[in-house]
Amino acid sequence: MKAIIFDLDGTLVDSMGYWRSVSKDFMKTKGIDIEDDLQHKMTTMSLRTSLKFLKDYYNLDESFEELYQGFSETVIDFYSNKVKLKDNAIEILKYFKSKGIKVVIGTSTAKHFADIVIKKYGMDKLVDGLYTVDSVGHIKGEEKFFTSITDFLGEKPEDVYLVDDSYLALKTARNAGLETVGIYDENSKDKWKIVVEENKYAITNLIELKNI
């Protein structure tokens, strides 16, 4: 292992429940129930991409900017005042940093949102970079998202690990040649069996990464 990529939501911070509920609640105001498969698919997208997807998929009347503004306000409040870290998140970042391993975050969350929680908890001092689907130019459901990051890091994919709760992101990273570690999140427990079966490593707490 020469580098490790950590997902943010559902991996370093306990936020997937929020993301699921806010999108579901938002769509319910329009008389729509989002299917579970769509929810999983959207975890690999940025907020902008997911809103465009929902607007097109459900043929919503509102303009994209109207949708985005309403979502942005609630996301900023959540990351500023409500989101909590996953257990041992800071300790494990310090651990890999002390080992001289390159530590970065790879997330579907837009940088201006991610920066709020990363700086709030001091993670910005423990990672070597933040890569988002917007900055990379590919969603996490595309292999290019991960190979672009390994290129930026100057490492071969097989020397880079991904820690993520999304079975789709893990599958894509494996196909791109990375080593993958699935981490349990309550909000994606319906896919946990698949994560355990498909990945070489599957953990329920970040501290278990010390044993890999």
C-alpha cells in the first residue's frame, strides 16, 4: 500500500442517513418515492449530477437552479452544525499519515460542502488531497474517477486502496485495479452481504484498517 483513498459520506462521516432522507423527503413533497436502486446509484454522483438526474428522471417542473438552491441551504446547515464523525476517523487518518502513506479523500460531495466538515474536524491537516467528482470530471461509477486519482498520486492502481461504503463505488474501483475495503454503514446495510462477498476486505469499524 502506497496510498489510500477514503470516501467521505458513510465512511469518515456519519451522513448517509441524512443524504437518503433529504432526497427522499424532498421528492415526497412532489408526490414521488425514490426507489432504493436509484438511491444507491445516486451515491456515486455529485449533488449537481444527482439533481439533474432526478429532474430528468421524474420530469420535474422546477428549474435546476431552483432545485439546487433549496438543497444547498440544507446541506450547508447539516455539514456545519449536525454531521458527526464515524468512530475512530481521526485516529485512522493519523495512523496512515504516520506510516508515510499518501492519504486522500475521494467523494461525490462537492468541494465547497466537503470542505466544511473536513475543516471543522481538522481532517484537512491529515490528508494530502481532496478529490471530488467535479474536480476529477467523472462520477464514482466510472473507473476513470479512480484511475485519475491514482495518476494524480503518481501510483499504480494496485498500490492504492479504497475504503468506501458504496458497493457500486467499490465494484468500480476493483475493476479499475485498486484494492478495496468495504466498510459497513447502517444506511446501506441491504448491500452489506454483497460488499463482504465481493471485496477482499470488509470492516465494521475504521480502526480495523490497522490490521490490513
